[in-house]
Amino acid sequence: MNDGSRSSSPRDGDRPLRRDAALNRERILRAAREIFGRRGLGVTLDDVAHEAGVGVGTVYRRFPNKEALVRALFEQDLALRQLSARKALEHPDPWQGFVDFLTEMTADLAENRGLHEVIMLGSHSSGPIESARGGMLPFLEALIRRAQESGDLRAEVTPSDIPVIQEMLSAATQFAQGRRPEIWRRYLEILLEGLRRRPDNRPLTTQSLGNRTVEELMGLPTAGPVPPRH
């Protein structure tokens, strides 16, 4: 995952931080990125302080609670995912753009437990984080539509399939329990073979969950109640 913790001029409210305070803030963010990535968002600010090699009071002076620390870490990461989607939409090969985005997004989610919990589970969400999470849907729709119009992606694939696929691949990494953290790449290759449109594709017989259900499962606001399935 890109290191979104770096900043050319850290600030505390409207005032630039002193050099020592700014260095402490960067140290805390780096430590939090590392420990959240390994262990998820269940860690405490005490754990972050220990990882950073600073007193817990130093952490609380920079970040009054864990939600503020999560926000500082992951808002920019989510914005970077949208930039990645825009880049994929500009790829001259619609299929390769779709594959590149899916691979990059899955790498982030499979290899960083904290980001996975923020995006997929809505843990420690804030207004900007919620906006960024929900804002991914139009990009997914455009990437899928483009790859289907080019004849490369199966017509049955929907945007709601993508979070489920990413959750499946993240589960493969967790199943390997650190022995093969990159194993998700093998299963992504297998899934891509199934996603690719071919003359001999058999029709899919099971409907997708649908956007509303996936948004509900991810803790995103929906436009209304999920309609009953028939």
C-alpha cells in the first residue's frame, strides 16, 4: 500500500507543528501503518506508542483517539484508490485496465488488515472515509462497462461482484496464516480466467448479491431497503 502518512508540512489545527512534534507525528503514523497492517484495527493507542517507541501521552497529544489516527492514515489511501481507478479507465486496453485495478486493490486489501477493515467492514469510519468508500461504485461500474463493451469481460459480471471477489481473495491470504502472504495472486489468476468472456462460457446460474445488499453488508448507506429476491 502506498505510504500516505508522509506530509511536507504537518499541521496541528491551523498551526504548523514544531520540528520535534512533526517528527513524532510521522513516527506515530509509520508505526500505526505497520501495526494496523499486521494486526488490524483492534490494536490500541498504547500498542501504537510501543511500536513507535514513544510514550502513550505523545500519541494522545497528536491523536486524541484511535478514530482520529485511523482517519489520518486511511483517508488518503482511499483517495489513492480512486486515482488508481481513473488510471485504469485511461488504459488503452479495457481488459488490462480492469485487471490492473483489481490486482492493485486486492493487493492492498489482502496485505493490509487495517485497510481491509476500513474498506470492507466500515471500521472506525468518518464522513470523508464513508464518502471515499461509497465513491468507488461509479468507478467500478465504468471499468466493468468498458471491459464488457470491448468483449473481454463476461456480460453477467456486476459491480457488486467485485467486493465479494476481493473478500474471497483476502480470505485466502488469512487462510495461509503468513506462510504464503502472496497466495491471493494464484486465486486471482484462476478467477480472472472465469471472468474473461469466451465463446464457450457457460451462463452463470446464480444471481449476484446486487449493489444494495453489498453496500448494506459493507455498512455503507443505501438508497432504501433491500428489495426481496424472487
